[in-house]
Amino acid sequence: MPQPISKRSGIVSGSRVSNSNAIKKFVKLFKMKLDFQERAIYFVTILMFGAGFLPEHMAVAANAEITPFKVTYNLKYSIAKGTMTLNVSANDSGGYDIDSSTKAEGAAKLIISKPVTEHAEFKIVDGVVQAVSYELSDGSEESSEDVKIAYNWADSQANMQSEKGEEVKSLTAETMDQLVMQAAAVLAIKNGTEEFTFRQLHPGTDAQTITYSKMGEEILKTSLGELNTVKYSRKREGSGRENHFWYSIEHDYVPVQLEQVKGNKSVYKATLNSLEQ
């Protein structure tokens, strides 16, 4: 089992606020998975069948494993607050489970009382991350935002269920869901790739192009003290917003902070609360 590196410092509670628009926007970010889906925190590159069809950044990696971890974040959007947890663990099938949970606090909790959760499974095949399944629960009674994806690599198809109905999506080497994408990013960064592109599955539309680019290295002040990190940007094609991620070098590139920006303005930020590895 992972051993705690630091004690959990507790859940941040937001004070009562009257700005309902800010809270509603915050709730929307939860349901978008913070675009970190765009709900903040974001893992996986899919294997292209057949030799010679893998992009350069998807070639068999020298480091073909992901170190399991559990990280919690304090999340802030305007005057609304919450907590987020990201957990990667090995499973009995020889692959990995990845789970994300985001919980509103304070006044925002009056609107979204249950956590927004994601669960996915993936495996690493010949040094490349390959998605197996994905589920999103938006925390509401109606489940209108819920999504399920089953990957069928034999037919190069993904079967998706959502409020848009049942859809069959074609799969290519760079196609994946928003959660497994985070694992793929960790593996690519661990292997020194400075720029790479994925295609994110999304209900009702074509897969959207997501590009990660290295911004540099930075000493980041966190709840664990100062950490040596590598900073990457993540941008969705056609979007005016950009996500920034800080990956801890000494913790095998666990994402320890993220921030969404629009121009020079911060939209939301998730800072490190605790880390187990």
C-alpha cells in the first residue's frame, strides 16, 4: 500500500457566498471535469495496431511503468472552494485503475451535494498506455451528464453511452478519454517528451485535439515544501483557455498543481494538499 508522504491537512471549507453565478460556473467546471479534464486533473495514449503506425511520441518508452499514487488538491474557483482526489493503483488484471473525485464545499455544496466521480481502467502494452473502460458520474440525481465508454481495440471502436444516446466512435492511436489522458501525459513526460498531442473522446462531437507543451522547470512551494517540477501547458484546439500542470520530478512526475488560465487571468487553481506513493 502507498505510504503517506505527508499528513492530510484537512478539507477546505468555503464561507457562505451570495454570488450564485460564480457558484453555478464552479458547478459547471465540476461537470466538465475541470477540463482537467476541462475539470481540472486530467491519463492515456492508446496503442495503434500494426507496426509503423505510432507517432514519434508514442514509440515504445524506455520507462514503461507508472508509479501508483494518490494525491489530493485544494480547489478554488473565484470565491467557491472544493477538494479533488486523483488516485492511480495497480489492479488484479495486470493493468491500472485511475479514479478522480471532486467535491464541492461551502455554498457550492448546496447546489451539488454529491462528488463528481470518474473511474477508468488502462494497461500498458509494449510501452504504450491503452484504455480499457471509462465512467463519469456527475453527482446529480438525474445523471444527465453521466458517460460510459467501453474500448474495443479488436474493431478499433469505442462504444459510448451518454445523454446523447449510444454512439460508436472510431479509435486511432491518439484517441482516449479525459481521465486516462492524464496517465498518458505522465508517461510521456517521464520519458522526456516535450510536446505531444491526443484526441479526446466527447459525447455528441468529433474527438477534440489536445496538445501538451513543455513550458520549463520550476521550484514550486507546496504543502510538502519546495518541489522540483516540470511545467506543461495543455490546450484544447479552438479554446481560449489553457491548463497548466506542474509535475514533481522527485515523485516520478505526479501532477502536484494545476491551473486554468484565460489570457493573463486565472480561472481556477488546484494546489497540493497531500500525496501518498
